[in-house]
Amino acid sequence: MMTDDMTDRLLRCADLLEQVYGSPGRVGSDPVDVLVRTILSQNTTSSNTQQAFSRLKEAYPDYRSLLDAPDSEIAEQIRQGGLANIKAERIRGALEAIKHDAGAIDLGFLGRMDKEDAREYLLALPGVGPKTAAVVLLFAFGMQTMPVDTHVNRISRRLGFVPPKASIEEAQRLLEKMTPPEMYCSLHVNLIRHGRTRCKAKNPLCEGCVLEEICEYHHKYLQK
């Protein structure tokens, strides 16, 4: 259950993270690029994602040429990102669906839709889950969504913002309700940065952590 104390702690969390990592602004990007990059980011590192995306764009300057290529060739271009065969199939499937629906490989029409309708459209595409849909809506269209990936989910649990067994969908719903919409981008990006550098899945670097004062994990398990 959400409480005033929990909301206050979340706002304090966002402020503390901005003191360390800065206040990231949303950068408008082509929504299809955001979609493809986010599919590539599944179950891999940001470095691998960037390399795979760069190779893909170099090999196929436009997505129409990608659809003309065999899956095996696409997979080879993105192998650095892992799960290459699966991701190649998902990317092709998503692009084919968009082309069929829009008459072109263009997601601009989502900007004219209600947020929930746009979310439902994206969720129906191959390889698109709640996080991927939220990333596209937030970073390409500025819609008020809060993407929850493994880092955001893990840290939110440790801080006590979401229940220990909450699904990604439930965590996203709770965080969107608790967080001021203008802070979605900052909190999302900075929780990811913190998860990569300090609040890791194994052996988190808790000593001297900027979130120590509000962290339930720290107070329950590290101060016994």
C-alpha cells in the first residue's frame, strides 16, 4: 500500500540520485529506432546493445532494406547483443507488423493516440513487453510512462517502493502512481545508472551508498 512516507522517500531517492548522476533530459528520438534498440537491449549490457545497434544501422541504412535480408544475416549483424536469432526474428516481426498497419515503417501515428491505446498497440508487437513499450512512449513521444527494467525493479524492491514479489507490470503501475510524471525520465535513467554501478544484483556496494538513509535493504540486513 502506498503511504505518504513512501512517496516522500521516493522523492528523496530521486533527489539523491540526481545529486550523483545529474538530471537527464528526455531526448527525442525516432520511435522505430527506440523500439529496435530496446529489443536489442533485452538480456544484455548497454555496451553490447550499442554495438549491435550500430552494426545493424550500418548494414541496413533504412529498415526496408533490413526486411529484404534473411534472418540469418540480420542475426549475424547483432550477434554482439546476444540471443541474436531470437532478436532478429522479433525485430523483423515488429517491423513487418508496423509496415502492414501504417503502410510504412513509421510509428509516428502513436503520437496521435491515447497513451493506453498506444501502449496496447506496442504490446501486441513481437518481442515487446511492458518495459519496451514504456521506453518507446517515454523517450520517443514524451508520454507519461515509467519503464521498469531489471535494475529499476531490483532497486525499487530493495528500497521498499514495491512488494518483494511484484511483477514488472505491478511495479510499473505502482511507480507510475507514486512518481510525479515530470520525474519519470530522471528516476528511470538514474536508477539504471545506480544499478549498474553500485546496487548490483550480487554483492551490492552498500557502504557509502547515496541511498543508504532511505534503503530498507540496508536497514534490515546490513545493520544487524
